Amino acid sequence: MSIGSYGIVRGADVSPEDVEILYHYVVDRNVNSVVTLKTLDATSILTPVYHNNNTVGTSNPSFQPIADVEIIGGLYNLKLESADFSELGIYTLHLRPKQIRTKITDCGVLASLPSVRGLIIDLSNVLSTDRNKFSPQSLVGYRIEYINPTDGKKTPNFYRVVTSNFYCEPITTNLTNTNQKAIRYRYSDSATNLMFLTITPSSAPSTRPTTIPYIGQPEQIIILTNTYFNPQTIEIEMVEHDVSTLANALYGNQSKAMESGVYTIYDKNNNIYKQFNLYEVKDEFNETLYEIREKRTDIDESLNFDTITE
């Protein structure tokens, strides 16, 4: 019999600021290409759900979550604006961790530990809205993906993971080996404009000490992505009729004006939902050819249900 730990999947306590929401629209499923691709503001439409008084347990109330303070991991409200979904068709939402694009300033080593290789990022190349993410140890666990400088495409299925990040400053060292770079880096206790990122894997395996893993090159564009949650895809289909409106046509109150031939369908509150003209098309011998039900564009409000049934 073996004993182990199970249940390693947990809900993410992610801030809406760390989420990107993309969506594209197509008229129907026969369209092969994406017609519209947009980005939604996650901070305005995505809100976390907090514990309330009804979620407090009784085993030890002193240690239970405080209402409206602790986030319920993985549970969020998604409030979509109707203006972004005004057309009938299929919308596909893609929720993914936020991506931060910047470039590598240098690939260097630490002066005190020459075996430690890492990436140096100049924070002036980072957007001001993303710069608050670049504080010591705040990028641990982030994924780094690389843009090929030759063709501008992202290298598929290739990434590195950040293991630490600290402020740093360059220093010049005297080296006997002219093949090595004279500029090295050391950690700084005060905030600087440079940050040293150690990543994994960055060292050669013991079986082949001369095989150095690729970590990037100066001036190469990289994509930093948090790993707080897995990307999610949601499909939304905007239709003219839903279950409620179809129920009006099937089970709602209805009336037919015998003189004018106006056929009226009402909703559950007895408001006029649809109106149709009912009439017959006859030939020159007064023989009925067709019975027509034609949708009315001008609603006859005098056929209000409560009025005609009083």
C-alpha cells in the first residue's frame, strides 16, 4: 500500500489585470476565416467572487474566511457589454494569461557566480502599465517565449520558465579569457532600470557539459506570460430567438381579430410580442389559392390583451 498526495488542481486566485480576453465574430459556421478580432478590457468585465457569511463553516469559525475579503479561487463573474455583441452570429471568447512583450537587453552572468546565466531586461522597454509586475521575485513562474528575429514568428512549443528576478547593475571585470564578455552583473538592493532573470533550463546537463541550452540573444523580442491559470475558450451564439421567445409563440396567449384578420401573440406579461396579417389569395374564379400569414411592421396597439378581454 502506498501513501501519496492527491488533488493537485486548485482554483486560481488571479487578478483581472492578469487576464487578457480576445474574441472573434463570424456570421455562421460556414465562414472559414475570422471576420473580427478584438480585445476586451478584462478589468471592467471580469470580477472575482468573494466569500460571504453563508460560506463560513462551523468546524472552527475563528479560522474561516472573512466575508467579502477572501476570493473564492477560480470563480469569477463575466459581464459582457451588449454593444460588443450586437450582431447575430457566433462569438468566440478566448481568456488567457496576460502577455507582456519586451526585448532582451543582454544575456549575461553574475560576477560572483559565473556559472549562473540569465536574461537582462531594461525596464524602459516595458510599458508603464506592465512595469509594476517587474519587482524582485514577482516574475517567478512566468513563461518566456521567443520571437524569431529572422521572420518575426514565435518559436512554436519552445519556452523557458523564470526561477528568480532581481534588480541588477553592470560591472566591468578583468578576464584572462578574451572570448568571455568583460561586462557582468551583480544584484542591487536598490531599484534600478535593469532586472536579472534566472531561467530554467539554463545550464548544461552533467552528461554533456558542453551543450548549453538556448536562453535567447540580445535585442530578441520575448513574450512573458503568467502561469496562474489555463487558457479558456467560450463560445457564445447570438440568435434572434431563445427558449423564452419560442415559448411565447408556442404557449403564450393569442388572439385573432375576425374583421381585420390581425393575429397577435403575447408574452408572459400579456404584452404584444408579434403581430401578423392573416388573409387569403384567390384566383379570378374566387377559388382560394393560398392562405397567407404576413408579419406586420406596424403594431396595432388597440389589440392589447387586457383591453380586448375586459
